[in-house]
Amino acid sequence: MTGNNITKYPLKVVLVEDEKSARNVLYKILEELVEQVWFAEDGKKGLSLIRTYKPDIVITDISMPGLSGLQMLREAKTVIPNLKTIVTTSYSETDYFLEAIELSVNRFILKPYNRNTIKEVFDELNQTVFYERKFIEQEEIRIRAEQALKEREVLFRSLFDYAPLAIFLLDPATLKILDANKSATKLFGYSREEFLLLVQRDLTFPEEIERIMHQYGIPSLGKDEERKFEARVKHKDGHSIYTEIREKIIKIDDKILVIGMFSDLTERKLYEEKLFDYQSNLEIKIEQRTAELIQANEQLTKEIERRRQIESELVKRSHYENLVSNLATDFISASEDSLEFVINHGLEQMCQITGAEMAFFVRVEDLIPRTEFFKYPDFLKSESISFLNSQINPELYKSFKAIRYDGRSNDNLSASFIEYLKKRSISCASIVPVYNGVNLGAIIGLESVNSSFKLDSNLDFLMNVIGQIILNSLLRNQAVAELAESEEKAHALLNATVDSMLLIDDQGNILEANEKAADFFGLSVNKLVQRSYFNLFPDQLAFKRKEAIKQVIDTGRRLGFRDSLDHKTFEHSIYPLQARPGYPPRVAFQTKEITSFINTQNRLQTQFNLLQTLIDSIPNPVYYKNEFGRFTGFNKAFLNAYGKVKEEIMGKTVFDIESPSKAAVFHENDELLLSSRKSNTFEIDLKLDDGKEHAIIVSTNIFYDYDGHIEGLIGVFTDVTNLRDMEKELSMINKSLEIRIKNELAKTNDQQKLLIQKSKLESLGQLSAGIAHEINQPLGSISMALENVMVKLSKEILSPEYIETKISQAFENIERIKHIIDHVRTFSRDQRFGNIEEIEITMVIRSALDLVAKQYQNQNINISLSNIDGELFFLGNRYKFEQVILNLLANAKDAITEKELNMKDNQPYEKHIDITCFKLKDWVVSTIRDNGIGMDSDTIDSAFEPFFTTKDVNKGTGLGLSIVYGIIMEMNGNISITSEAGVFSEVRIELPLVSNKTI
């Protein structure tokens, strides 16, 4: 980076350095390299900056007064676990390296600083921070997308599957069914998979399609338009379902589709048709009966008029006519209770005028005589009717003609019939059919045993007319009874419906009303009838409904429409009714409040639109399959990834859009998912529409229908191509870092060995007083011996024996001094390559005690050595083991001294260090126990850690026990500590026993 075009790293850095000149130099370098940098002169202030600014990198001096750099970093790591750290140090501070390695310090920089070295370090750390940020960002995006997808899918499937209406998604070009909800499967009887193989025409009867096309034409809906109509659709088993259909154009994944919603109207439709048919049949039947009576009266009037014209010629006929007229009057005014009397009276008068002694009238229905009949006189037996029924079979009833019998002419009567009449002494008889339109309705007959009864043409007419009057009276009474019963049934049927039902004429007058309508208007049924329907509503609403009624009357077709009143929505159906002659046109007006239905429908539509937007907003490709592996849905991202349109994938399998090898991977994982029913994730390389290979993580899961059955599976693509590229780059960086770490560790090992040697020299420093005393003692002996020799020499009493003795003593003391000096020289030498030999443990301990025993005695510390099992040998380096003993004795002395300082004045305290050696199975065991200050459990747990110490800063490095631990492990031994705070501490060393040396 040169000139003014310097690109700084997007990093936040905290610099902590207690040396001002070094801090200023490094701060200037960092200002050129990074965007933000803060500095502090000690660890406490540096930790405050770290907590405030949350930096990416901290660069600190390893050793500072107060809170050291490593202690500060240990605290900072609890705040920012992934914090990148750089430690600056010099060769004199290498005793901190082990703790720095434990803290995972990223880089070490040796003082003095070098600008290129600093830049190289920040080049590497900037790349590391960049890739970590990018990885975290991608992971957060993936997690958010997966969560949004899961929430949206649950909501979408719940609303779609549990919608009360049957819902389809259709291709507007082919009318192929693309999707259907559970209500659709319940209404039509098909499974969802079967629906996907059908088109809309498969659900509709051909005649219904023609009717809809004729009535509505070819649909050409706009995007925001809706078409609604009623149609009879076909269930899977073939039976009809009456539905109201709503169709609307929607847009999904940039694809124009048609959504169809079906409301089941079967029950209501059948009820309406049954009610309409019943009313229509009832009116037709009443009109037919009325027309028949009118026709009979008209015919009778004509006959009477004609008879009057020939009254002068036929007196007897005049009597017949008077009789008929009187009888007609009696029958017209007769009630149901008096009808039988009137009929019997009519038969009596007919006998009186004609001279016959007996008369009868029999009703015929469906060519079979009814069991009830009328007769005169009352004693006339019914056997004549039974015989008649046996003599005249149904074939003859079809074309029944008048029968005449006068003893001479028999009208081709059967012999049995003539014999029957003669047996009864009947001399003359006439039996005349009475037709009801074209069908035989009755038989009327006269019989006589004397000759005063004469047969003539007028008699047939008289009997036929009287028969017609009687038959019509009977039919009229029957029709009146049926009408009354029909009216009762109609009223009960009207009141049974939950909808408001009115019968209205073309002027708006209410002719009939059910109880639901009366409740709606707040009036009784009687008060509501004959009121004007249009006066019950505001003018604008009344005008709309009046026009609707007029349209139904004019067209003769049913009409359905909706309107609103007082914030309520109503659905109306108007049915035309056939008008009777002379009566005004009428309609049946059915009303149903659908406010809640409309509100629910609007909410469902809003939720559907929201869900549709949500699924398309998900950036990750998403797809749905049924349990047979066919695609049933996907979002825009999925289509864009493959560069396909919806029709190219919908209903297909993965083998249709991927290579066989890739498709097999999908299929194998789908089978695993369906068998285990646990979410599954796998990774696959796919070549997508951009022509590049993408590393894709596919997350799949099962979704269920409302009955808990497997509905299919859902899959989500997560593109990790960039992540894999970053992993490769990170792998290369890690390999480079591993090489550097190995080099650093090699340097650190060398430095650690130097630290061990340094610790040994520090121990020698502590032993200097004892060593000086040990040397001064033989020197004093030599000096005194020489003075004695000089005194003897001056007195001339010096003998050769005396001189020899003193010189020998001097040489012994010199040898002792030499031994001490050689021991110290050997002990202080670097023992990295010391020999491994068989060592007797008490010999080494005694050798160590030779160096310090006097010093400990001067401090009133009693040291005892107990050898329980004689000589005990092990393999090791004697000088390293001697260093172990010296370090442990030094720690014991410090613990005793600290306890003595903490005790009250004049309190007795005997200071002891007890050393014991013994054999335990295959181990040489030695314990060193003191009665010093002791340790708590936390201190024991950390005692062997490098740089851990409870002493003041200038009284220990914290490496003593760590080095002891390393030496014992090197000799394949074990070391442990037992202690009670304020009472004692005991260190136990176990080393493998060399058995053949055991005595």
C-alpha cells in the first residue's frame, strides 16, 4: 500500500501496550492498516475497551504491570469467544508461552516491531475474520429461511387442507386439476392423487356442461373478476351433487391459474325441487279437479237446456230432467257428512221416476270396483256387486258399454249372468257406465221384478247424468280433503326450512309466509299475509327486488341474487309458480342470511393471498412431493433454479428433471425419510439453469393430512457452493497455519526446555545460602588447621606426624568443597540429553538434602527421611529427579514460612518436613509432607498448570510444579497432591520399580 490510495481492512482493533514508545510505533502502523483502532496503556483499561467496542482483533504485550496481557485475554475470551489475538513479546518473556498457547493466541510478534511483519499478520487475520463473518452470515440466512419456510408451510397447508369448501387449482388452458384440498376429496370421493389425473370435465355431467355453456358462454375472466354459477357435478361413484361454483383467476409462480371453490347445495337443492314439485303437482291436481267439475256443470247445463227444448215431446224426459236438476242442486250443496244420504236419496228418486224397485252405484278405480258402494233400498244385498265383479273382467272394464236386460233382449249377455238375473226374478235391468274423462269411474244400475219398468234411450241418459253427478260429488269431496291435507303438509314443510319463504303475487302482495319470515319481519304469520312486500323495505332495495320478481314472472325461470340491508348480506332465490286460470301470477321468494359466510369467505381469500405471497418470498428453492414421488408444488426460486415453467415439473418425478444418478440419490433419501419418518438432510452437486455445478444441501421432512396420514414430503435447497469454496480456502489456510504452528511449537518446546533450565537455576539461587555454608565449613577447618600448624611452627614443636595429619584433614575438606562444586555444576548443567540409569531413590534424596539441609536447619525446619523397605531402584535421570525433590522442598519451606507469618505472636509452632520411601506392589513410592499453610481444592486442581502460582509476582514463576509434573511423566510415573487448608500438604510420587535391584 503506497501513496494516497490505501485500502484499510474493515477491522476493529484494540492495542494494549504499557511501553509508550512501542505503543506509538505500533499505533501508527495500525492506523494505516485498519479502519478503527483504540489503544490502552494497561490490561485493565484494555479490557474495558474490549467490552465497549467488541473488536475483531486484540494486540497486546504479553507482560504488563497489574493485569498482564494473557490475563486480560483470558477475561476477553469470556466476552468474545472467537476473538482474534496477537501477543507481542521478547525472548526474556518466553516463560509465558505455555499460557499463551493454552489461550489459543493466533500469532506471536517479537519485539522490536517490523512493519512488514505486522502487515503480513493482519493480511492473514483479515482473511480469517472475513470468512468467519461470511460463514456466520450465510448460516443465519439459512436458519431464518428454514424457519420461515416451516412456519409458512404449516400455515399454508392448514388453511388449504382444512378449508370447509372444496377447492381446486386448475390450468386455464387444459382445465387439468393441479391441486385439491381435503374437502374436495371428501365431496367428490377421489384421492388427491386421483384428482391430479383428471380435468374439470371429468367431474361434470355432459348435459350440465352444455347448459352452462349455453347459459354463461365460454368464460373469459379477468384477473380480478369472479364467476359464480350453480351446476350438478358428478361424484366418483356416479351420483349427482348440486353445487354452487365460484371461479377466479389467480397468479401463482408467475403462472395464471383458475381457483375453483365448490359449495355443496345437494340437500338444499333437493329440498327446493321437492317443495316446488309438490306445490306444482298440488296446484295442477286442484285445477284439474276444478276444471272437471266446471266441465261437468257445463255439460249438465247444456243437457238441461236441450231437454227443455224437447219438453213438449218427452214428458217423461222432462221428469228425468227435473230429477237430475234437483239431484244436482242437492249434490252441489251437500257436505261431506250428508253426501251418503244425498246419494241414497237420489237413487231412491231415480227408482220412483223410472218404476224400478232397486238401484245401486259402484265406484271404479284402476278398472277395479271399490268395496264401498251405494244402494237402494238398504236391504239390497252386495252379492249383486260381487257377482258383477266376477262376470265383468278388467278387460271389459276398459270398454264398458251399457247393459240392458228385459227378458227378451240380452245384449249378448253371458248365460250365467242371465241365469243369475232370472234366479233373482229380475225381469228388467239396466247397467250404465259412468266415465271420468276417458277412464271408467263408476257403474250405476237399476233392476225391477215387474213389468212397469221400461227400458228406453232416455233412461241411459238419466242414469249416466245421475252417475256423473254422484261421481263428481265424490271426487270433489275427495279433492277437497286432499287439498286440505296438502295445505297442511305445505305449511309444515314451509315452517321446517331454516330460510325465509314467502308466496308473492305480481303486485307484491304476500299470499303465504312461513314462521322464519314472520320472525324476520317481527310480525305474526296472519299479520304478514296480505301485506305489501315492497312496503317493508327502503325504496332502492324494494325496487331491486321488484325488478327481480318481474324478471322471474316474465321468463318463467328461477333467479338467484344477493343484496344487503343493515350491514347484513342476504341470498335470495325466486321460483316461478304456475298460475291458475283467473288468478294473478305468483312466485316463491326464498331468503337466507349469509353475512357470516361472506365474512369467512373474505377472510379465507385474504389468508390465501397472504400465504401465496409468503411462499414466493422464500429465497431458497422449495418443492413438495406426494408419497409417490410426484411434484405437487414448488416456489418461484425452485422454477428459476431449473429454468423451467410449472407445467414442465408439476406431476413429474425427479427422474424427469435430473440425470439418473442424481435422481437416484433423491429417491434413495426420500425412501429413507418415508421409512424412518424423521427429518433428513443430505448434500448433492447439481447442475442448475446457470450451467454451473452447485453444492446443494437438501433438507427434507414429512407432512401429514388432518387424519395423521402421510400426505407427502417437502424439500428445501440451500446453496452452499460459496461455503464449500470458503472451506477449501480455509483448509489451505489451516494447512499453512498448521505448518507455522508446528514451527512455533518447536520453538516453544525449545523455549520450554530453556525455562526448565532457568527454573533449575532459580532453585540454585535459593540454595546459595546453604551451599555457601557447606563450603565455608571445610574452608574454616582448613584455615584453623593452617593456623595450628603456624602456631606449632613458631614454637618449634611441629612434628612430621602432626603436619601429615593436618594436611590430610585439609585435603579431605578440599575434596568436600570440590564435591559440592561439582554437584552444583552438574545440577545446573542443561540435562536435556541426560542419561537414563537405575537410581536408588534415597540416595538422590540425600544428595538433594546435602545442598539445603543446613539452610533449613537455620530456619528451624526439621527434615526427616524414613526408608521403610530398604533400597528401592527406578529408571530415570538422577539430576532431574533431584530437581524434583529440591522444587518440592522449596514449596514445602514456603508453605511453612507463610503459615508462621500468619500465626499470632508467641504461639508455639514446630515446623516439619517428613519424607517417606516405600514399595507398593510394582511401584517405588515417596511422599513429602509438610505442616504448612495447605491448599484448597481449586488450588490443587490447578497446581500443575504452567504459570499457575499463588505467590506474589516477584516470588515465583508458576513453572515449578509444572516442570515437576513433566519430569515425573517423562519417567512414566504418577504424581498427586493431598492437602487440607491450614493443616498440611502431601505430595505423592510413584515410579516403576526395578525389581531385580530390590533388596
